[in-house]
Amino acid sequence: MASIVHEFRARGHEFAFIHTGQHYDPQMSAVFLQQLDLPSPSLNLATGSGSQAEQTATALVRLEEAFLRLRPEVVLVEGDTNTTVAAALAAAKLGIDVAHVEAGVRSYDLRMPEEHNRRLVDHLSAYLFAPSEGALTILRKEACWGDSYVTGNTVIDAVVRYGSQALPPAGLGDRPPNAFALATGHRAENVDDVGILREMCEVFARCPIPVVYPIHPRARKRLQSSGLEAKLHASRNVTLLGPLGYLEFLWLLRACRFILTDSGGIQQEATAPSVEKKVFVLRETTESTEAVDAGYAEVVGTNPQVVLPRLEDFLSERWTSPGKHPYGQGDAGRRIVEILEQAAPGFMLTHAARRLSRRKRI
């Protein structure tokens, strides 16, 4: 949401920035506010961890209380987290318009909690900001009632805006650019299944070039409890790093030879004009189908007997960037705010002296 926040500030709109505290570790939260030059949150709800139901329910109750105090005209939510669905549901129940950034994204993999979240939010939203034409088509096929627009994805805005500020992370050693693979892995359907996690670790350990792996706290717990972290260290092919700030991760994204990941956002970031990297998706499905169609992403699963030969083949090829940018050039935040200015005149995300009249929808 950083580019939207910056647009609000530049245009003089008042707004409330609510941090639910779903991510509460400083390396997963505070560092991003600092590096992306975001204001201090107006509210921090300290939702914390818990089961899927517990985390969503806690966020729902606390967000409802916050919205009753703030009385916003519009509530913007992004993506597919538990925070996203809790905020959308709390706002909709109070009769507040919801604007969904990154709407219409689908993997059709019902093992993913995020898939349920994003589908629910799209059907609760008055404004739907699709990152691509494909996402817009999905919104129309599902007959989502909100007003839909293609805006590009705000993650591309961040890559473009902060690319020149990227910093090499500590602990990387003297690895030169383009001589290592960047790996990430954190999705529940992967790291909570020891068999799949073991396959991913084998891919990293036997990858034909060295691997740099910044570990999400959730994944690190699973690696330690299963004894796989020690095996990665013993392989001597994997450099394990702790959670990174955005600027450090962006440096790895721009400097690596290719990417191994189960992240949806990284598949999209790889298509940014200043990145343009090949991504091997360690899943059986992806919601970032535009990245696949454009030639950046390739879904390979986690079976080492499939993935490792494909990596060898890739290194022997002369891969060149397709040069396409399916998620935009880096102006999604500006386009979203301009649409809100036109579609909801006078909207203000702040304490309101009165509720503005909202247009009826058919």
C-alpha cells in the first residue's frame, strides 16, 4: 500500500493508516515502515498470531471498533491475508465502502487459506482494483458487484520507486551478482507438510548454483523442528539469512540469476521493468498466471527429480527477458487514487464530521 499512502500525502488527502499487528516481529514490520518512508500507524491493533480463525476473529473485532471511531468513507485493503478479509467484512457490516487492491487474483487451489480470503473480499468490495486484464475477466465471470478497474499492481510501484535504494544484505559474503539463485518458501501448504518441505530443501541443497535463502520465521520453526535446517547448513550450497528489510530483499531480487519461490508477490515483482527475472514456482498452481503467460514464471512443483533437471536446462539456455510488464509500469497507486477521486468525490479516510452520502448501486 506504500504507493497509495504516498499519493494520499502528495494530494493532501487525510487518511488513517491502521496496522493490525498480524506481522509483529520488527524485521517483518517496523523495518518496512522505515524503509518505505511510511508514516507511523494511526492505530496498531496488536492482533498477533494464532490459528486462522483466532487471528481473523481478533482482527475483525478490533477493526470494527476502529472503524466506529474513525467513520471512514472508504476502507482500502490489499491482497489476501487474514487482515484483508477481516477489514473488508468489518467495513461492509458497518455499511462502509471497501476498495480491494489486487482484486480478481485466483489460483483455484482451495488448500490455500489466501484463496478463500481473496474470493470473499472481492464479493464484499464496492471498488475492485485488478492488477491485470485477466484479473478483471475473473471479476466479471464471478459477477462481483463492485465497480472494477485495471490499474496494475502496487508491488510494481514499490520495486520501481525503491530500486535505486536497494542495499546488499549483511551475511551474504562476496557473492557477485548473477551468480546465485534467490529462494523463499513460507506458504502453509508447503512448510507445514514435512514431505514437501524436505523436497524443497533438497532442491535448494542440490541446486546447480549457490542459493541464498532468507527464511521467514514460520518456515524457520518448521525447518528446525524437522532437522532440515542443519541439513541445509551441511550442504554448503545454501546461505541462510534471517528476515530482511525491503531494500535488502530488493537487492537480492535484482542481483540473482533466477528465483525459486512459493510466493505470489515475488512472481509479480519479477516482472517489474527494473527486475525481469525468471521464476520457478515451487507449487502445483499459481494465482500469478499473467507472469506465466508472459514467460517470467514457470510452475515446477517441489519434486527434486523434476525441478533440478529443469534448473540445469535453464542454465544451459540463453534466457532473455520477454520485455513484457503484465502488472504495469509502476503507476498503480496513482491510478487507484485518481479513480477514487472521480468515483467517490470528497472521500476522506479519516475522522469524519459527518457521513458523506454514498451513491446507490444496482
